[in-house]
Amino acid sequence: MTALDVTGARTSEAADVITGARERIDTLDDRIIGLIQERMAVSAVIQEARITSGGRRVNLSREMEVLGRYRDALGKPGTGLAMTLLELCRGRI
């Protein structure tokens, strides 16, 4: 299978651009996954401190701030992304 087949490009120049860009995306995805895992760990620390002090596991007003921040930065899809992050970090409520 050639680079043209793999990338869907019609020229070798375009295939080279696509291949390089895909490698960059893979690198970015690896960093994003690492950051999400770090966020999950920090969220666990916050939840433990909140529960230990007699509070609730989830702070809904804080979650609304997070949702607004992602929506403002990324538009409507940002809200969905934030919801997924919140679910990963605190579990389903």
C-alpha cells in the first residue's frame, strides 16, 4: 500500500503533507491524553479533600464554570467536550 492509498491524497506532495500532519496530530493526541490523565488525578485529590471535610463529591457551580469556559473557547462542541472531561474526572452523577 502506498502513501497515496493510506492518505487518500492524489499527489505524492499532498501525501507527504498529510503524513507529516497526521504524525503531529498523533503527538498532540498523546499530549492531550496525558493532560486528561493528569486532570483526572488532580480531580481525585480535590474530591477526596472535599469528601474528607464532610462536603459533597461534586461542586455543581464549579462544573458550570468549566462548561462555560469550554463553551466560550470552543463553541457548542466545547460543552460536549467539557461534559466528557467532567465525567472522566468525577464519574457519572
